[in-house]
Amino acid sequence: MSNTKTMKTRKTQVVIIGAGPSGLLLGQLLAKQGIENIILERVSGEYVLGRIRAGVLEQGFANLVREAGVAHNMDTKGEVHEGVEIAFNDERIKVNLKELTGGDTVVIYGQVDITRDLMEARSAAGLESVYEVSNTQPHDVTGEHPYVTYEKDGKTFKIECDYIAGCDGFHGVSRQTIPKEKRVEYEKVYPFGWLGLLSETPPVNDELIYCKSDRGFALASLRSQVLSRYYLQVPLSDTVEDWSDEAFWEELKKRLPKSAAEKLITGPSIEKSIVPLRSFICEPLQYGKLFLVGDAGHIVPPTGAKGLNLAASDVAALYEILTKVYKENNTECIAQYSEICLRRIWNGVRFSWWMTNMLHDFQTTKSAFDTRIATSEARYYLSSEAGKKVIAEQYAGLPYEKVK
Ligand code: FAS
Ligand code: PHB
């Protein structure tokens, strides 16, 4: 690597690696506190916006977006949902989030939309993001003078900084920067994937329906009243090419409760993709001046709609800590980051595992006994107010822990 002494060197307070929702939201919040930051992103902005992902925002996430001053579109185009449905074949059970939690609701607004809003706000504020960089590498993260190098247009650059926020997702460089012997990784890979389809059709139902059918799991979701998002549990051996739109709609109709299937309006897919499901957590989430945020530190199966929302609570904790560092000269609080995030992450990981375990068909990978236990567990929780409250408070989002 070229000699860092001859590199074009700049300085900032916080380097953020990754311009997904974690990086962009953190950058916007830090800038609000006058904390200088530069975002480095491996791909183009268009490519980031081409990834169709989450759709359900917890109240905590929505409030953070409001605090960042980027909530106009979310609050005017997003939908507030007071409940969600879980169906056992044709039987539909409503979980009234608002009633069961004493007022909590969720906002339906796509990750793509929130990411676009954050990108536009960052650009309007004249904040620096460098896209299509390569070989991003944190250095001296346990020393006094951390810095990040990266390449762009054949040149190598160096940014000296105080802290590095690794918002670079599961396949990023940040987690790998923590020496293997200094980190513990927990992982569970599920024996199936989710085939997702986006269509410009009216949603089949006003609220989401998680379907536990004898043919396998399905989810009816939406982005707006004219944009629907559906998922089918599929074997890991399936590819998108195995699924024509017609085949997708036919299977979805068989997995939706009849009263919903009758209302299904189908149309051409504008996006279709398969995601594998895994639970993954890295401990710790901090190493010297490097912080892992969002998917860089943890991954959940999307069954509990927690992925993006756990990224938001990491952002909230790091934002609070860095504000104390720069505004109150309080560096003691840095040591709290990992523990605060991990307590909420493990709750989210457990809920996502539990919902996945209860609602999917594990076929031969689970004994007949365990399969029946999962069905009995789902029926119990959904037949009791106490059980539904357990689901509601986790789905709507557990509270964020404050930094001491
Ligand atoms: P992201 O992965 O979104 O962003 C990381 C960014 O870092 C990317 O833009 C990447 O290009 C960049 N990057 C990586 N390495 C880099 C490097 N070396 N240098 C510079 N930049 C680098 N969650 C839900 O709640 N519901 C869902 O339905 C759902 N569906 C999903 C489908 C898929 C295919 C995936 C992968 C995830 C899904 N998730 C879902 C979870 C998802 O929403 C994540 O939680 C969310 O994207 C987390 O945001 P970030 O932490 O910003 O990570
Ligand atoms: C989505 O709309 O993409 C979505 C909603 C809820 C989930 C997962 C995905 O649990």
C-alpha cells in the first residue's frame, strides 16, 4: 500500500463507513450536533437505493428520523399501523399493537424511501459522502490517532479522525478489523429463505398478515396503497428463476387465509429476490475507537421486522455517546456502547428467532414433536391476551436504553 505520508490526507471527527440507513441516519444526527463526519460508501447511491429491504419502522426509529429532521416524507407518505395479523391457514388473529402496548404503533415506510430521504437531506446540508470507494480500511483503531484509508479513481486517500463508525453491513470491513481473538460470533442459519416480490398493486389487506400455512410461511406486506410486498418461504435450493410471477401468485393464494386470497390483486413483479435467513451477533460491538453499527454487528431473520430497527437503536446509542464525548467531554460513557446495544439486540434476535421458529415449516430439519410444539406455542400465545401482549410489545419495539 502506498506510503500514508504521501497520501492526500484530510481530517474529520467521525468517519462513517457505509451509506445504508445506519450510516446516513448517524451522519445526519451527528451533523445536527455540529459533529463533523464523512461517509465512505463502496457502491453508488443508485445501487444502494436498488436494494429492496425492510418496511416496518418501530416508533423509536420513527422518532429518531424526526429528531434528525428528515421525517417529512415518512410522516406524510408512511402509514401508521395499529395492529398486525397472524393467520393459521384460514384462521386470522389480530394483534392490536396500540391496545396491547398502551399506545405504541409502527410506521409502514420502505427502507429505500427512508434511505433516499436521508441521502437527499445529507446532500442538501452539504455533508460529504464519497461513493464508489474501494479498499476502505480502518487503521490504529486502538491507538491515539485512528485513521481510514480508501481508494477512489486510482488514488489513495487518508482521513484522520477521532472515531470510526462501522455502518458497513454484514459483508463490510469493520467487523473484520476486530481481531478474531478479540471477538465472539454467534450464528444460526435457517434451512429456508424468503422469496420477496414487489408489485404495483393494491395490498391484499390494510395491515400485515403473517401466514403460518400447511404449505409454508407467507407474508402479505405493503409499501403504500398502490405498492405491495409479499414473501414466500422457499427452500434454499430455489432460485428466483424457478419462480415465474404466475407461480408466485398461485402459491401465495394457497398460503394466504381464504378471506384474504379472495381479495388478492395480482400484477407484474417490479422486483423479485430471495434472501437467506440467519441470526448473527458479534460481541463486542466496539474495539478501541471503532464501533460496529447495524448489520455490521448483527443480523436477524426478517420475520420480526427487527433488522433495520435494531440498526436504529445502535445509532441512537452511538449518537448519544458521541454527543456526550464532544459536548460534555465525557469519554467514560464510550465503554457503555456495546453492552447497551447488545441487551436490546439479543431481545430482538430472540424475538426474530421465536417468530421464525413458530411460523415456518422446518420440514425434516425439525422433529415431528418439535413441529407440534411450535404450533401449540403459536396457538397458545395468540389465544391469550397475555401472550398477544408479549408479541405486541416486542413487535412494536422495546424501549431504547439511555446512556448513563
Ligand atoms: P446495510 O447493509 O443496509 O448498509 C451497509 C452499507 O455499507 C451498504 O451500502 C454497503 O454497500 C456499504 N459497505 C459495505 N462494505 C463497505 C466497505 N468496505 N466500504 C464502504 N462501504 C461499504 N430488515 C427488516 O426489518 N425487514 C426486511 O424485510 C428485511 N429484508 C432484508 C433483505 C436483504 C436482502 C437484506 C440483506 C437485509 C434485509 N433486512 C430486512 C435487514 C436490513 O433492512 C438491514 O437491517 C439494514 O439494511 C441495516 O442497515 P445498515 O446497518 O445500514 O446495513
Ligand atoms: C416488508 O414489508 O418488507 C417486511 C415487513 C415485515 C417483515 C419483514 C418484511 O417482518
